[in-house]
Amino acid sequence: QVQLVESGGGLVQAGGSLRLSCAASGSISSIDVMGWYRQAPGNYRELVATITSGGNTNYADSVKGRFAISRGNAKNTVYLQMNSLKPEDTAVYYCWILSAIGSNYWGQGTQVTVSS
């Protein structure tokens, strides 16, 4: 069974920074893509950023230039550095993994709240 454990969420003032971490454990085949999604109340879950096994990154337009995704040396970890946070970044952030055989895994979510 695969588990994704997220950490790093919290409350921050607008303009501040937070760093989210996600570590995958359990029986998982080679990881193809890792990423972060978020869901605000009343909204659909949306892509924030992804990173491939080759290091290629992709960002939502709303976070470009402010957020940075990276993978840890252990390769089963992914981070999201969030700078210049805005109140509209408030959401539950979910870690996501796509394995090499096409299986999707999700974390339990971590709350990020940005106050104005």
C-alpha cells in the first residue's frame, strides 16, 4: 500500500512563504511524475505544479514566478516552495504521484491559509 504524507501547511500573512513537503512510502513502482494540486472551498481541484522524473517542471499560470517545485535526493519526496503568497492561494494542497505504470496516488491534503 502506498502512502503519501504531506507537511508544511499553515497560516501565513500575505507576502509570506511556506514550504510543503511530501514523502511517498510503500510498494510503488518507479515514479514518473510528482506534483501538487489544490482545492479551495467551492472550487474544483486544480493543478499547481508538476515535476517529471527527468526534472521537467510545469506550473499553473497563477503561481509562475512565485512557487517552485523540486524533488528530493531520495526521489520519493517532492517539495513546493511558495513565496509571495496571496489570499487567493488559500486552499487545501494535495500531493500527487503518477507511477510509471499509470497508477495515481494522492496525499491526505494540508491546509494553507493566507491572511490579508
